[in-house]
Amino acid sequence: MTRVYNFSAGPAVLPQEVLRIAADEMLDWHGSGMSVMEMSHRGKEFISIYEAAERDLRELLAVPANYRILFLQGGGIGENAIVPMNMLGRKAQPAVVDFVHTGSWSGKSIKEAKKYCTVNVAASSESQKFTAIPARDTWKLSKDAAYVHICTNETIDGVEFQFAPDVGDVPLVADMSSHILSRVIDVSKYGVIFGGAQKNIGPAGLTLVIVREDLIGHALTICPSAFDWKLVAENHSMYNTPPTYAIYIAGLVFQWLKKQGGVAAMERRNVAKAALLYDYLDSTDFYINKVAKDCRSRMNVPFFLTDESLNEVFLAGAKERNLLQLKGHKSVGGMRASIYNAMPIEGVQALVDYLKEFERKHG
Ligand SMILES: *Cc1c(COP(=O)(O)O)cnc(C)c1O
């Protein structure tokens, strides 16, 4: 068996240890005689898996007691509609929502929100081709916004918030799909945090929502029941059948993270991994990273070959060395290395070694 270094943006690499445990437990979970996939979500076995996952996530992110953790479906894109449908009922309609436009994903959120509310783009880095995060003091927030939406890590553009912006009493909603659990955050600065699991947590199909209790219970009447945070919270994420197997794998990832020393330890590793890659990219003219240094994502590193006619040769050589999924998103071009929690530093080193080797040969 050969395990490759998988630099995919998502679904993405998972810790090998987690996959081994899942394989060992596939046919018979803890003497139950069943796979987790076959269990009733209301049985005591699955309830214990669910409760451990919730508890571990709460511990890892130090989620305060007045926040609920919801395990949903629908992905980050689903949340682009689910968030407004749950948040707008606090205001008279049509309500205003402030957005900070920092790349593709916040752009998608803006487009979807326009179905439900009046969108105010409070700040945008579009004129800089999304290579920076607009400084907080340039944001033009509305007087009476229902909430402020940001995407704290733009997976495609490779920009990441290095700060939690202060927006006063207005709830701050953050799409953290591609960097949740990669760095220490202060949950209390946010009203809502959401993220699809398939980047930094586990399999596709699970969406996490962490929401402050007072923001629950204000859904618009058009909100589907399965996505009404109040019903979901009251039913401990079991109003409808939750994505049980994805919750199980996410739970194993949470246990793995705790064994690694928790989020602060992961953050130190992620800083080291990102520095290894960016420092090399910056040391040569053969490769280019266009993102402002203080906004660079530690998780998703887009870069370009100065001579783009070499792109196909570069990717073919990478594949020969088991360095996979390095092609950039089609909207940006070039290359992208996603180096999530589960990517070991050895994988980043192997990539840097290949970058050097390729440059020696073609530079
Ligand atoms: C991947 C991603 C999404 C979309 O997730 P889906 O599960 O495809 O809906 C949304 N936001 C960000 C930041 C992402 O990286």
C-alpha cells in the first residue's frame, strides 16, 4: 500500500491513525457486532459516540457554556442560506446584512444572501484581486445590520484573517470551513461559527454550527424545519437523522487532536509548516505567491510558476513523487497546496524538496 501526500483542498487528507481505527472498527464497533453506519442514531452506542464528539469539540475550542454545537448537513454552501433564514427574524424585513468580501467563498455567501436580505458589502478586496484582507478601520458597517458575515479563511484565494474583528454588539458570523481547529480562536467573539467538515475535520456530509444561545429561535417562517437551529438544538442534532458515520469519524479526529496536544499545539505545527513552504516560495523568482504577507493562509497556499508553460510538467513530476492534487482552483489557476492539520510536516518538506528539484531542472 502506498499512501500519497494529498494536498487537496477538500475533501482532504485525514490522519492515518484515524483511518486505521475506523478500519479496525468497521465490522464491529466496540463489541456491538455492528458498523457505526448500521446503528440507530437513537441507540445508546451511537449516542455515546455523538456525546463524546460534542464534548471533545467543546473542549478543543473552549466553547463557552452559552453556545450550542449543532451537527448539521448541507455544507458551507447550505449555511449560506441557513444562516440568513435563522438570523433575519431578529429584525424587521427586509433586513440588512454586512459582508466583507475577501474572495470566492464570501462572494458565494453574498450571492446567496441576496435572496433573503439586503446585502451591504462593508469592505472588499476585489480591486486587489483578493490578495489581502481589508483593514478593520476601512469597513463601512451599516447602522442596524442583522449580522456581519466574514469568511475567516478563503480556501481558493489563500487569504486568512489573523484577527477576530470587533463589530460591537452586532453578531459576527464566520465561515471557518477550511481552518476551524487549525488555530486557537476566542469563540466568544463570534455569534455564529460554521464549517463543512471535509476540509479540516472529517468526511463530507457533516456541517458544524457553533451558535450563541440568544441567536437561536429567530428563524424566518420559510426556514426548513431540518435547518431551524431551535429545533435542531432542542433535539440534540437529531431532529432528523444526522450524518452518523461522518460524526463518528469527526469524533475520532477530535480524539486525535487531543492526543496531539490540542489546538494550540496544532497551531504551532501549522505555523511551522506554512513557514517552510512560504519561505521557500519567497526565496526564489521561479515561483510566486501573490498574497500580502500578513494575510496569508496557513492552510491553503496558492502559488504560480513564473513560466506557466511548465504547469503540466510540474504536476506530472509531482504525481510521480506521490505529491497529489496540487493543481490550483480553476478560477485562480496556477497551483495550490492545502496543508491542513492532517498533513504532516514531512509532506510539506517533500513538496519543498520537489519545488527545489524542479527549479534546478527548469530554472
Ligand atoms: C469548501 C468551502 C465551502 C463549501 O462547502 P460545501 O460543503 O461544498 O458546501 C464554504 N466555505 C468555505 C470557506 C469552503 O472552503
